[in-house]
Amino acid sequence: MKSMRLLVLALFLFACTPARTVAAGERPLRVLWVAGGVWHDFDELVPLLTSSLRQRADVTIDVRLDLEVWRDEAFADAYDAVVYQFCRDDAESILIDHALQATRAGKPTVLLHAAVHSFRDSERVREWESFCGMRSKLHDPYQSFQTTKLEHAHPITRAWPEHWSTPGDELYQTIEFLPGSRALLAARSPQDGREHIVSWTTSYGLGKVFVTTLGHD
């Protein structure tokens, strides 16, 4: 979890630079954290990550545990970045539209773990996959596995250990790594030896996007 916290902090340095760099005396970064859904203990996970981030960065975080915040197409206007940490099989198309529109217009965006697998029952799933920058539908069983650093100088992974093992996580299987995405971390499946991308950057319209499939618990 310590390395996950490090990654979450690093991603904000990526997402908010150079569009907005916080200097001494400036207001904190304002972040909207949209979470909730099934298969994960969001009541424990969200406070753990957000409180850790507040200790390490000058940031204020507003948490929403449902997607109703997307009802307003201007939901992201007051924030410097948005984070999506949810597991949802479906949602109203208008809500997904508003989320995609915010990033397309330039809002720095972060997707954590199950957000990549979300909306599989929606008619908008292929658009969501394009937004994520990778197609993934399945994951290996919960187990320990090791990450390999693919980008050594990138600000997100510069401080990441060369070879780091999670004591347990779900390794999301890469079906298709989409053009324009930039792989940062990979992991080889202990189950069948295939390599999958677990952290990357991409862009969606004018928006910079960071994604990691790490972080089941």
C-alpha cells in the first residue's frame, strides 16, 4: 500500500503539470474523487488513499460515492483534477457522456483499478475503453506478482522501485493496448507467463489521463 500511495501522489504531479503547478502561498489543488460500487471495500479504501494523499500534498479532496455528481455536465469545472475509483457494470449514457466530455475538454483525469473494467454492460463501453487507453475484461486470481518498470525517467515512475512485488492484487489482462498510450509499469502473470501493462498514461481529447490497474485492496 505504501507504493500505491507513492503512485497516487506521483500521478498528481503528472496530471497537474504544467497546466497548473502549486507554488508556495497558492491555494491547494482541488480534486474530485468519484468512487463506489461493487466488489471492493470502498468505505475503507477511499479514506485510506485520500487521507494519505492529504498528508503528502497540498490538496483538498471532495469524495462522491455514486455517479450522480456526473448529472451536472459542469461537475468538474471547480476542480484541478478528477479521480475515478469505482466498479460499475453500467450507468446512464448521459452520465458517461458528461464524464468523457470533462476529460475531452482538458480536465486531468486519473483512473484506478476497477474503473478500467467498468461499464461493460453499457452501450458506451467501447468509448470508455478508448478513454482508458487499454481494453481489459478479465483479471488473474488474487495473488502476489512483481512489477517491472518500463519508463525510468517519467515523473510518475522515477521513484518507483525497479522490481516491486505486491503482496496481493488482481493482475488485469491486457487485451489491447491502444495507440497513443504510453506504458509505465508491466507485470508478468505467475499463472501463464503473459505480460500485462499495469500503469500507463494516455490522452483523451485535450485531457491528460493516468491509469493504473493496481490497487484492488
